[in-house]
Amino acid sequence: MEAEKNVEDVAFNILKQAVIYLPDDVKQALKKAYSEETSETGKTQLKAILDNIELAEKYQAPVCQDTGTIIFYIKAGAKVKNLDKIESAVINATKRATKEVPLRPNAVDPFTGKNSGDNTGRYLPVLNWEMVSGDSLEMTVMTKGGGSENVCIGGMIVPGEGIKGVKKFVIDAVIKAGAQPCPPTILGVAMGGGADVSMKLAKKTLLKPLTEHNPDPEIAKLEKEIFEAANMTGIGPMGLGGKTTVLGVHVDYAYRHPASFPVAVSFNCWASRRATARINANGSVEYLTHKLKQ
Amino acid sequence: MATYKLKTPISEEQIRKLKVNDVLYVTGTVVTARDQAHRRALEYFKEGKPLPLNLEGLVVFHCGPVVAKQGEKWIAVAAGPTTSTRMDIFEDEFIKNFKIRVVIGKGGMGKKTTDAMQKYGAVYGAFTGGAAVLAARAIKNVRGVEWFDLGVPEAMWIFEVEEFGPLVVAIDSHGNNLFADVQKTVEESKQKIYQKLGIS
């Protein structure tokens, strides 16, 4: 009972941290973009973004009114007790955060169009489980806005096109998305695995800080190439023109079937919201992304 | 790139002065409407039913806010714009029927809306997507909420605002559309990008 309450409190805290305080790497990237942007209109947009981030922290208000779909990534140590209670604790935390932070209720029944009012419903919040060894529980939350989700895309390229085909797929997606995902965006790109696996990996890779590049130099090179190409489009901040269209690119992959080459692009808006905490076996909690800010 | 400060109700004459890339701040009454409120308003018009308030000369905001209730009073906590393209299917009729003068949103709107803005005298003001607290600070009073049955994001919120902005005039009443201009530049850059990436 006590452990369950702890999980609920920690899930509530990281959700609150995520929607109010943007991670430092994202803030730094936006500041850099502001100093380097040459388009006058683009600069007004980046200025408004930076002002808004400060105001959100000052007034402890969600940085964006679209507090998103709530997605948890849980790394559960195999020796953690009461694993079956975690799901209900996370759901309770979501309901509480909706009321107390507050968050915008964003869970709608596709058939009736009715909003549940508390951000929960069939398969919401989303829970991604990973079983790891040990006795600690690591929880990460991402809250993903609708504007950037609406332009996410998965598809199948001809395997013979190889990495060139991947590059074209990604750059075409960026151009098609234009102003819609609230640029400057962060791109998660993944290939292989299957239609579902590439989509999942593309989204999950958005959890990486912008300062972290793929350890494989070939993939890191691809990340840089896509980054530079996307910033040549001229879409600019909010699609009003300028040189800052993406803040970063993360690439991940899985092995693929010889006949299939799935590619997926997940967009995150500039308000890239994520927070992580770890609960140790003795119940102590470490906030890994947001220190003790709650 | 001139800066304008307008108060509602806004006249057609005032709106015709604005050109794309100008910066606009509005003061007065701003009404939120997303997909559902647009649809319902047009249904009401068709059936000859009056809207909860007269929108003539007012500002429509594509926004689903985060709100909190303090006693009997609603507070706008975070209220940035949503993607406007979803309202493209309604906006020309909306402008024509209700004589609104400013549409606030993000991401821009299409040809049909641009044409209606030219014909009837309205502009599209782009507010920075996600800048929700900046927007909320300019909302001085939540005057009311209508059509609450549509849910918090889709309901019609009536805000009293002071110097709400900066809004970049991205569609003016002379047929200019900044987003379409940018899109054209982007399309033109495509071949250069393909070349750089070694895609033939």
C-alpha cells in the first residue's frame, strides 16, 4: 500500500515537472537558435518561446496548453515487489495531475467524441514496459502534443533504396509537416523491425537529450546530415520562415526483414516535455532530470 | 513590418490597413473556437438560431485552454493556439456569416480562408505555438464559457484580453499569405537539399 502510494506520488511529480519545466538541453538549444536566427519574424517567435518558458517556471503553469497524451516508459527491475500495482498507481497519478497541476483533459472516445475529463481511458495513459534486472523502478514520462503527433509518419521504402531512401523519406516528411508540428522540432527517426517497431523506436528516441548523439559514428553522421538538411528547408520557427526548423535529430534502428524496410519519423514540438525518476528498493527516490523541483 | 494595436469591435477599415508580416496586439473580446464550436456555430446559423454572443468585429482564437476553477470563477492557466488547418473547412463560412475580423491560430490556413479574408475583410494573426503562459498572462478575465458540453478544449471560451500578442499578420485582407510564400520557398529548396543528401 505504502509502496503503491510512493509510485503514485513519483508519477505525479514527474508529470508535473515535465509539463512545467523544459529540460535544460532543450532550453539551451532554443537560446542558441535565437542568437543564430537571421529571419526577423523567426526571431520574434523564438523570443516568444523563451519568454514563455520563463513565465511557465515563474507561475508554475504548463509550458503549453496542450499538455499532451501522457506516455510512461517504465523500466521495472525483475525483483521489484508489487509490479501488478504500478499500472493503477500511474492511472491515479494521471487523474490527480489533471486536477491539481492542472492538465488539459485530452482523452476522447473515438466513437462518441466524449472527453473522459481526466486524461485516462482505454489504453490511456500509455504504458511502455521494459523488464530489467535489479530491484529499482525507473519511470519516465513524456507528454506529447497533438500538433506534432499529427504529422508523425511511418512507411515502407524499397529496400534497394537503402539509407538514401531513408533520408528522402525523412526530409519529405519535414517539408510536408511544414508549420504544423510547432517548429523548431526534434526528430526521432527509426528504421527496421516492422511497422510497429520503427514507430515505437522513433518516438522513444525523443527521450534522449539533444546533447546526446548516437554512439555509432555512422549513425551520428546520419543524424547530423538530416539535421543540416532539415534546416536548409527555410520553414523556420512556427513555419513563418527562417533557418531554425529542427533543434536536433535522433536515429535508432532494429534489424529488418530482407523484403521490408520500415522507416518512421516521430516529431516533437519545441516544447519537448520529459522527466525521469528512479525508486529504489528501500523506497528512496532519485529525480534524474529535474533535481528536486516539484 | 509595422506594429498595430487594435481594440474590439474592430472595423473592416481598420483591418484593411494591415499587411502580412505586420505585428498586431489586440485588446477586448476574444472567443475560442476549435473544430466542434465551428461546426456548431455554422449549424446554428443554418437553422437561424442566434449564437451565445454576437461575434461581429471580434476575434476568434483557435485554442483549447487549460483552465482552473477558483470558486465560481474560471481562470485561464495556459492558452496557446492550436493548429488552424483543421478549421479550414469551416472558416470561410464563419468569416462570411459572423463578420469576425481577426482569426488567431498557428500553422496558417489555406486558399479558401485567404479568399474569404480578402472578400469580407479579416486577417489571420499567427501566435507562437506553445507559448501558452504568455497568452494566458494577456487574458485578464474569463467572461464565460458556452457549449461546455463539447468538453474543455472544444467549448467556446469568452476571454477579455489586454494587448494579446505578438501576432504576426500571416494572412492579410489583400490576398497575401505568408505561410503559402514560405511553402513556395521550401518547395524550391527541395532539389538543393536532395542534391546535398545525394538523392537523385
